[in-house]
Amino acid sequence: MINRSMFPQELEPHVESPKILENEVGEQLMAPQKIATVKMEMVADDDEKMRMYERARMAVEACDRELLEKTRKYEELMLEKHKKKMQVQQLEKIVRLKLAEADMFQLKVNEAKQEVLRLQKIALVSEEEYANSHLKQQLREAAAEKQYLIEKIKLEEHSQASNNCGGGGGPAQTLIHSKMDDLLYSDTPKTEFNW
């Protein structure tokens, strides 16, 4: 509500008690008609002051209502601003989390690539070792077969020498000698023999 003490005293309506008005000289009394006219002017003046007071009171009330409305809107805007700020902070947290996940996955991808390279190296070494091992096995088999043939030839030579007493070898012995020469002087080992 409006505090009436806020307004100047001129705006307050007032009624003066009847008194005798004096002119500038102060000796003559006013006529009753003049008094009535002055009183009517004073009443009209009081009415005007009342209307001005009422208009001012209504203006102040309108300002109060507008101030309340602006305060309410300000509070709504501040609440909305706070909500938006919280949403932005939440989104920033999500972005940081996703970036951390991306870094983690990139690290796993790099580790997987390194593991693939390591396994490829192992596979390559294993393949070379297998090829070397296979060749060594073939060489051992060829050497064993060569030794077997030598022993067999010696046995046959000994057997024929005892049977013929120094006679020449037959076609079987010549074939065995030629096979032995092939084995001894060839670059690649042979694992099959046609007798």
C-alpha cells in the first residue's frame, strides 16, 4: 500500500475553517458572495488535488505491479540460465568421457597392431626355421641312404669277390656304382632310387 507520508502536504485535501478574509489594506471585509466564490474555488482546488493524489497512487501501484512482474521474469531467467549451465556442464562431462574412451580404444588399436607385427615376425621366423629344419632332415635322410648304399655295395663287392675270386662285376654292380656317383656328386639329395 501507499504511504501517504511520501507525498507533499500540498496534495493532501484540506478544508479551512471559515474566517474573515482581509484585503491588502486589511480594513475591508469581504462580501458573502466573494466568500462563497473563494470557498468554491478552494473546493474545486481540493477536488483537483484529490484527483492528482489518486492518479499518483494508481501510478505507484502500477509501478509496484510492474516491478513484481519484472522480478518474477528475472528469477525465471536466472533459473533457466542455471539449468542451461548445468546442461552445458553435463555435456562437457560426456564429451570428456567420450574423448577418454576414444583414447583408450586408440591405445588398444595400437597395441593390437604391435601384436600383429610381433606375430607376423614369429610366423616368418617359424616358417624359415621349418624350411631349414625340413632341408636338414632331407640332407640327413640322403646321407643315411648314401651310407646304406655304400655299405650294400661293399657287401656285394665282398660277396662277389669271394664268389668269383677277382672276377669282374656284373651289370648290377655297375648300376649301383653309377647311382653312388650320382649321389656323391649331385647338388640336390635324391630320396628315391630305381633299382
